[in-house]
Amino acid sequence: MHVTVDLAKCQDHGQCVIAAPAVFSLNDDGHLEYDGNPDDSERSYVEDAADVCPAQAIFIKD
């Protein structure tokens, strides 16, 4: 699984961090950081994160 985030669309709301904390985090400046190649065991969490993203900025590819 490959995850990308359109950082131009991302508004750093952090909903993805709540949904998939093993994949998404906010750095000390409050900006999103993420693992672009998480383990497949995180798939359902990443899908949830994509669903709850207010900006719809998260994309998943196989």
C-alpha cells in the first residue's frame, strides 16, 4: 500500500492522526508528517483517515 497526501490541500486538522496514529502525525510545528508506505495491517485505519479528512487530501494506492 502506498499513501500520499496532497499537502497543498491538507489543512493540518489532524483527523487522520486520530484515525491512524501509526501512519500520520503532526510535527512540533503542527504540520502533517506521514509514512508513505505503511504496513498493510494499517489499511483499515488509513482508509478511515482518508474518509474523515475534511480536505479529502489522502490517497491510497496498491
